Amino acid sequence: MHSAVILVHGLRTSATMWRQQVEDLTARGIPVRAVDLPGHGTRLGERFTLEAAVSAIEDAVAEATAATGRPPYLVGFSLGGYLAIEWAAQHPGRVTGLLAASCGTAPRALVMNTWRAVARVIHTFPDRGRALNDFAVRLFVPSPGAEDIIAGGVALEVMDDVLRALLRLRPLASLGTVAEPVLFINGQFDHVGLQAGKFLAAARRGRLVTVPRATHMVSATHPAQFTAALLDGYAAVSTTPSSPRLPDADEDW
């Protein structure tokens, strides 16, 4: 049996953001599981903590390994990417490789605390900011990606807990301890990719794919390019044949 792929979503969204990737991987016979983090998706209403989030990844990895008899391939987007890096650093040898997407800037107090202040203002709205969130998603992400992002619900209440938790992470230092291959995927215009070069340099066995014209939500705005890069990363550490790489995916090695 093939190794499984585990998908970890970003802030405020849920496992439903991965619908296209789940369909594409399943069609190729690759076992795949999209995880809901605490306070998100099927776990809305739970308190988000860094420990609980890392535990959710641990549970998914353990279950996938037991089901296939092989270590899985771990994929994280944005918040999920930072958490995947942290988990892989804490658990050497438990996955075949790591894909960290749209998480190319180390969390800094000034930025995180500014976001926290903005979130507190938005939470004073009658709907806690749900309409604003959905408008922004539909403005920047074409259908059906926008619908996939919000289909599992919007985790409006986790912002402060998540942003404070991110300040506890040191992704550049953690990457230096990860022995497995790390594939970074960023959109060309991703505002969270400002330190992509530093992240690549910090990884012991790193590779960077930059998707042209894509923004932060690269997996939803450019799903074909994202999935092709994911399959390349997966194939490099497994026996599954690689899917052809699309010609407009720029790479930095």
C-alpha cells in the first residue's frame, strides 16, 4: 500500500479547503486524510492550543502509519505549515517528507500583536466578522475554491489563541533539525513568503516551488499547480510514480 498523505489546513478554515487535493490524490489511489485542528471545522467550539494542535497531527500520523504500514507524507498550509514543521522537528523519522506551503515568514511579535488588535476590533461586529471573512475569501479566491474554504465553517473565535501560539514557534531553528526532505510551496505574491529564502536555507534538505501569479491561498487559487508540486514531493520519497510537473511552475533549488 502507498504511504498516506496528511493535509493540515490554515487559520480560520478547515479540512474542506483541501477538497480538490483530496479528490486528486484519491483518484490516483493515494490514501489521504485532511485534519481538522482544534477550534476549526468539526472541532469548532474547542479551545485552540499549540499542544492540542500538535496532538491532532500526532494522531493523524499514528493512524495513517497503522493503516498503511508506512510513514505518511505531511502537508501543511499556512498555520498548518508552521505546525507541521514544529511536529516534524519534535518527531524525527515519523514521516517520509514534509510539504510546508504559504508559511515563509517567521512569526514576529509586532505583526502578530497587530493582527490580534485588528481581530479584536472585527469581533465587535454583530456577526463577529463572518460576512467580512466570506467577502474577502470570495474576492481573492475563485470558485469553487472559495466555497471549499468556507464550507466547513469559519473559526472566528480562535484568532487570539492562534496568534499567541505562533509566537512560541521558531520555524527556522526547527527546520534545521528536520532530516526529511522539505518542499516549500509559495505563491509568487504571497505576503507570508517574504523570508522564503531563509526558510529554504534553514532546511537541511529543502526545495522551493514558487507558483506564478498565485497569492497566499495557493492551493485553492491554483489547485492543479499545487497538486502537481505536491505529487512531485510525494514521489521523491515514495514508490508512487510522479505526476508530470506543469510547465509554469518556477523552482528554486
